[in-house]
Amino acid sequence: MDTLQPLFDKALTRLSESGFNSLSEPDRVLATIWGLEGDVNNGGFDQYYFNSSGDLARYAPTALDLIGATQMGNIVKRANALFGPSGPSPDRFAREEQLFALTNRFSTWDELDRAFYAYPDDISKLLSAYLRLHGYDA
């Protein structure tokens, strides 16, 4: 993912300046996957949902599916489903309340973390191919 760092940086800058809805689809994918990978790899799904990256959690399965990382997308769908039919709130503070209400969340996160860490899809390779198809120099 290091070769994609400049693209992530630009997408994250646009996200902070203009908001998610104004981003192009590739920038949405970049920003979402960057936050997901960074937080889950550093502290698991629990950290992901507690941090602001979790604001994009509802879009994460779509982003992963768009690049062809369907197995990873299914892992995130399972994690999101723990929040009920509406999924995790896009509002960080409301989502934190949802997290506190989840029972046995740590044992469930542990299973999902291990599945994520196994990387059943090569996200870096798939993301690079997706970006090249959309005119990015990846």
C-alpha cells in the first residue's frame, strides 16, 4: 500500500475539505479502504468503529466489492451486521454508544479480526488495478 500513499493522502484531503458525498467514486474507495485497513490492522474492528474512520463503515463493504475484494467485503459486512439492521451509525459518538451496548463484542471482534488479518483478498493489488481502470497512476 506504500506506493498508493500519495493517492490516499489526496483522497483524504478532499474528504476533509469537501465531505464524502462530493468525492469521486475512486476517492470514496481510497478514503474508506485507507481508514479501514489502518484502524483494523492497528487495533482491530473495535478500534475501527471507535475512531472517525468508522464513519465510513457502511460504505466499506461496497468499496471492497468495487475493487473485487469480495471476501474482505463479507468480513466487514459481518462486522457491520453486529450493529443491527441499520448498521453502525455514521456519527462517531452515536456509534460509540452502539458499541457500548453490544454484548460480547470483544470475542466477536477477535474472530473477525483474525479473518481480516488473514487477507483472503490482495487489497493492494486489487485496489491498484481498480484505480488504473479509473485513470489513476497506481
